[in-house]
Amino acid sequence: MRRADLADLDAVVALHLAETRYAEQVSGTAERANTEALFREVCAAALAVDRPWVWVAEHDGEVIGVTRMEPPSESSWFAPLVAAAPAAYLSCQSVAERHRGGGVGAALIRRAHAAADRAGAAAILLHHAALNPLSAPFWNRCGYRPLWTNWELSPAR
């Protein structure tokens, strides 16, 4: 586990895309023509700061997992939704499929939680697809509980 840097951009974007593509199967998430470009722009900006709030897990030199969080100073858009302040926002968590179930995701989250604690975050918020068979149990094991649930019906494709 380590803090990511700009050299990890391609791997970080690839893991963001993998998470989006998996979520697309079980939620209203849809990859669009510009999804990769948008991820690249957002991730490049997140990695360009002195101490990015992006952590990666490596195995044999390959990036196999990523966690990207917005520190409380950048999460004001989300903060009014909870009484606890300040709040951080967990924007992405993804582990390569062949490495899931081995504790990589939990280790990444512990690293992100430690950073949020050091920054004085009173809460960490995230979005996830309730119907995702991997996401809901994982976040529950990490201590997260829903604030609200949205159910959507999308037209068949």
C-alpha cells in the first residue's frame, strides 16, 4: 500500500473504469463515450497535488487496487447532508477482479480512514449501488451504514 502519484494515472483510471463497468451490470451507472476522459481529468488533478488522497495497492509491481478520497477541505458540496463535520468523501474504491476477497480493499480503506482521521474528519461519506453484490456487504463490514436509499427504474436497453 502506498500513496499514488502521477505515474499511476493509467492504472488508477483503468481501475475506475473497471468499477464503473461492473456497477453498470447492477445499477443505473452507465459508461458514456467520455467516461474515460473524465476519469483521466479528475484523477490527474487528484494526483497532481503534493500529498494526493489516492492510495494504491501493488502486487508484484502491478497496481491492483485504488482508493480515492476527497479530504474535508474539498467535500463541502456533500457536508450539509450530515450533522457531523467536517466530512470527507470517498469517491472511488476498486480492486482488480482476480485480487478481490483477499483483504486488499479493506487495507486500502484503513489507509484512507487513517488519513481522514489525521485531517480531523468526523464522517466519511460515499455512494454505492445497493444492489451490487460486492459493494453493500463490503461497506457494511467496513462500518458504513446507509443514510438514504434511492431506487430507480431505468428503461430496458
